[in-house]
Amino acid sequence: MIEVRNISKWFGARQVLRDVSFEVEKGEILGFLGPNGAGKTTSLRILTGYFPPDKGTVKIGGYNIAQNPLTVKQKLGYFPEHNPLYPEMTVDGYLRFVARIKGVRGKEETKRVNTVVAECGLENVRHRLIKRLSKGYKQRVGLAQALVNDPEVLLLDEPTIGLDPKQIYEIRQLIKALAGQKTVILSTHILPEVSMVCTKVVIIKDGQVVAKDNPENLTAQKGYVEILARAPKEEFTAYLKNIPEVKEVEAKMEDNFIRAYIHFDPQYEIRPKLTQGIVQSGWELLELRPRRKSLEEVFVQLVTKEAS
Amino acid sequence: MRNIWVILKRELYSYFASPIVYTILFIFLLLSGYFFYSNVAYFSLMSIQAGQWMGGDFTLGEWVIEPLLGNMSVVVLLLLPLLTMRLFAEEKRQGNLELLLSYPVRDIELALGKFLGCMSVYALMLFFTLVYPLLLAWLGRSDLGTFFSGYLGLFLMGSAFIAFGLFISTLTENQVVAAALTFGLLLFFWIIGWAAYITEPPISKIFENISLITHFRHFTKGIIDTADIFFYLSFIIFGIFLTLNALRAQYRRD
């Protein structure tokens, strides 16, 4: 549905995007992660046609945005970072304006506005002025404006920022409900949000893609095994370090037991080997569990790797 | 093209939802009403005296319509930059332009919608002053033809101001800067005609013809010349052309 091929962008002499490529299939929700200033908003703006990339191409629904901007924009719903609205308008008036300008007119206009008002929970404030609304409601109006043309592609730039926990939960539910029907790119730096909502993750740093996968693989790759055993410490760690697939071992004494964290090459399955080896050496194995790193840990690792 | 209408309606909504239009309308009618009154009062005083001493060689056009329209044109020059300053500058400051440009709208539709929206407000301002020629006609002394050509000139000149202000407001997100630049540059185009008095014929002709006010003077005298209409129309088209280029240079670099 969305195809981003090798896009680069310079602001003056500063390069903000380097060869960014990724694709999103129909119905997927892509989490677009990165620290502040990594180029998330710039990438989204290129996708909306706000400015063109200096190199590379963007295709949405098979159409190149540089060649068919109006066709592509017809399919888009965009929620910009600062959620700009017209404060002097009523919610209803504003949504009707957006519907019309996106080409939703006549009977269809009223129908779509009614639908998004219900979906985003705006019934109670429908005829109020936008400037009188709370932050949470404004955020929902922003989301409603993105959804009003029933877009195939939804680009959301930090939609839950500044909301209270209940509102965050509601917005997430709303986004989750879109999975399968709409293709969504969700730019955020709130990581739990991604694990909860997204089916795919792209991590970007200094304008470059550093990881691209689904959340499960991304966290599993960085896995390790945790062991609790009764054994003499030196011999035990020496044994573990001798296993060729093992990369790193941390061990500490806990009363009479040893707790060890074993990092290994993710392409090998070392658990059977471990259990067998420990038992054959006459030690007692009390616990063995595979551990996953949280998305937070993976993210921090990826994003700080080159800097160190 | 329906998008132009959608943009235009939203512009009008914003104008009338804020106190801007009401304030400008109030000031415009107050000042032009005062000018109308004083011109008519002076005219009647003079024509009584003239009737006594010289015999009546005073025309309404020369003594009321021409000075009144001249005064109104100055007020328009002062007030229109305050209407045009928000057109793009406000959208930029609030970040709405980013969203507008993500909608399936052409730049030209955006520019024309905003231009026509502002022009409608200006037309409304002029509409209320139509009471002056009607009042004179009711009193039995009117020269509706001169009024008609004068209003046509005023409308064309104001529209040229608006097209220029539209362009300036794409250049900044600060409304005060937009208003100051629009007013200053329009005033410059206005007084550049004075340079004609201190230069020799081939050059003085140029100064005279690029001045905004020279072309307007013909209208107030009751002369509708296609050259003058053409001047203002090209000024408008040029303003919109600059607006489109400014948008493209800032956002659609390609």
C-alpha cells in the first residue's frame, strides 16, 4: 500500500533523511519510532506531499505522489504533530469543511461527518467552538478530520501526546479498531504504545532506518536465557563460557544458588544442550527460562549503539 | 473548482467569527460617512455663494464625487492590508497550512478561494456606502454615471491591493509584518506617480503609468478606459501569480 524507496532529504546543508526505505502492506499498522529529531515528522510530511524528497520515490496505493499528488491525497488522512485546527469554528462546521475539501459532498458529507463524530466520541461537543474544547477533545477532532474521508491510508504523528491515561487508552482502542481495514503509520516515541497497537516497526535514527521488523522478532532477536542452578560458581561459569554459541555470561550468587544470564547467538537453539550439560555434570538445575528484551531495551540499544 | 467555493466560504466564516471585519467596516463607514458629509456641506455652501456672485458653474462630480472617492481610496489603502494580513500568515502560524496542503486541493484553488473571500468582504464594505449616491439621487442631484465608474475603479483598485496583500502574507507567519509590508509597498506604488513631476517626458510617462493612483483618477472623473481596467486586472493576475510561486518556492520545491 505504501512504498517508500530510498528517500533522502536535505534542509540546506544538513541531511535529515538518508536513503530511507520501507513498505507497509494494506491493513498493517506500522509503528514509526525514533528519538526526537530523527526525521519522523519530515518523513511523514513527504508522504503527505507537503514537500518532495530530494531523492527517491514515494508510492501510495500504486500512485507516485510526485506525479499524481491529487489522487494520492484523496486516499490520505493526516494527523500532524501539533494538531492544528481552526479555533473559531464549531466541531461540526470544521468537519464539514474538511469533508468537502476532501471531496466528500452532499448526502455523503452528512453521513461521514455523523460517522466520525460517533467514532471519535464527539457527540456532546459537536456544536461547540473548537477553542472551548479540552485538549483531549481537540485531539479527537484532529483524528476525526483525518478519518472523515474514510481514507485508505492514515498517517498519525504522535496522536496521544498530552492526553490523560484514559484518553490515551481510548485513542489506542480507536487506532487498533482500524487494523485490517486501513493502512496506518503511527509515529511515536511512546514504546508500549507500539507493542500494544502495531504489527510492524520501523526504527529510525539520524535520518536512517536502523531496524525494520515486527515487534515479536525485534524483541526475540535480542533474547537471552536465565538460569538458576546449584553448582560451584567458577566451574559453572567456565562450563557456560566454553559453549561455542554463547556470547556472554553474567553470573551472581543468590544464597546458595547461581543466577546466570546467558546471551547467545539468536540463530541457535541452545536450551536442550544447556539442560543436558548441566545435569550430566551432576549439578542441579532449578530454573531455565527464555527471556525477551522489552521493546524499550531494544530501542535504546539500537538508538545509542553508534553514538557510543 | 468547487474547492474554491469551499475555501471561500471558510474564509468568510473566519472573517465574520472574529471582530476584524466588524471593526474595519465600522471605521470605513465612519470615515467615508464623514467625508461624504463634509464634501456635500462644502459643495452646497459654495454653490450658494457661486449662485450669488458668479453664476452656477459647479458640478457635483467635481465637488463631491471626485474628492469623496479620492478620500475613500486612501481609507481603503489603510484598511485593506489589515484584511489581507491574516490570509496565509495565520494559517502558517497555526500550522493549518501543513494540513491544507495535505488535502487534495490545488494551490491555485487555495489562492483564488482566499482572494475571492477577501474580495467579498471588500465588496460588502463598498456596498454599504452605496447609500451616498442613493441619497443624492433622492435629493434630486445626482450623477449616477460618474458614481458608477468611480465605484468600479475603487473596486478594481481594492482588488489589486488584495491580490498584492495575499502574496505578501505567504511570505511571513507574522501578521503585523504582513500588514506593514503590504501597506508600505502599496503606498510606494501609489506615490511613485509623483516622480512624474520631477522627470522628463519619456521617463515621467513610465512613473505616471505604473502608479496605482493615476489609473484610479480617470475612473473618478467618470472615464472608463480599457487601459485602466487592463492595468488593474494585470496587477491582480500578477499578485496571484506571485502567490503561487511563493507557495511553490516554500513548500513544493521540486
